[in-house]
Amino acid sequence: MFLTAVAGARRAGAAGWCFHTDAGFDLVAAGFFDQLDEVELDVIDELAAAAAAP
């Protein structure tokens, strides 16, 4: 779903796209990337390609 959303934003000419999840984050306890689950980390790895796709 994340990759579909970022690709759609790119095709629509959006100036940006916000990565958001249902999870909450306590950035005092740990860094943002430390709190992502496996699926979210996989998406992060693939976002650049999805955003650059025509």
C-alpha cells in the first residue's frame, strides 16, 4: 500500500508524500527507524525507486 501511494503521488505531480503508519512513536525512547517493523523497513528500502518511477 505504501509503495502504491507514493507512486500515485508521483504520477499526480505531488510536491511531497508523507510516510505514516498506524503505529505511534516515542522518539525519546528510540530513534524513528529503530521503531519501525519489518514491513515498514522493507518499504523504506523501496521508496526511492517507487518515487522515481514514471
